[in-house]
Amino acid sequence: MFGFYDMGFDLFSLMFSVMFIIVIVVFVVTLGKGLQQWNRNNQSPRLIVPARITSKREECHHHHHDNHMSTSTTYYVTFEVESGDRMELTVNGWEYGQLAEGDFGKLTFQGTRYLGFERQ
């Protein structure tokens, strides 16, 4: 009987260790990808190109912490450049509110980093 109990405890320890390692690996990979994107953006040239705003969207995230809930929103704007290519960039809430679909102007960006839009 004790052998079965010991085997179950060893199985629990193994599963706990495997899950802990998986969580750590996911965290490290996510952090690495973020740093890699940040570095690529820093290495990219700052470009100013004519562009038109084709769409806007927002994504709400709900976070539950103990007995309290919080919400955060990420704002995205899709720009179409002269070649017809489109890129979706993340903008802050204030910029999101100032931009409208159909606006035409000069888009300033660096890699995937939105730097500004000057309406014309």
C-alpha cells in the first residue's frame, strides 16, 4: 500500500516539475521574442510615407486578480501605403481617438513601432 502512495507522490512531483519548467520556458520565450522585436525596431530606419487609414479596431483584455477585476484596451490602426501594402500598428488611446478611417497623411514608423501620423 505504501508503494502505491509513494508512486502517486512521485508522479505528482514529476508533473509539478514539468509544469513549472513549461511555465518558465514560455516566459523566457515570450520575453526573448519581445526583446528581439524591440531590437529589430531599433535597427530599422524611421520612415515617413504617404498613407491612408483603412480601419481601426480595439481589443479589450479582462484581468482577474483575487476579488478584483481590471480591464485594459489595446488600440490598432491599419494604414495602407502607396504600393497597396497594409500594416496594422498599435497606437495609444489618445491617437486612436484622433484618427479616422479614410484620413490621408504622412505616417511615421520604425519597424512595427508607430511614431505618428500627420493628417493632410
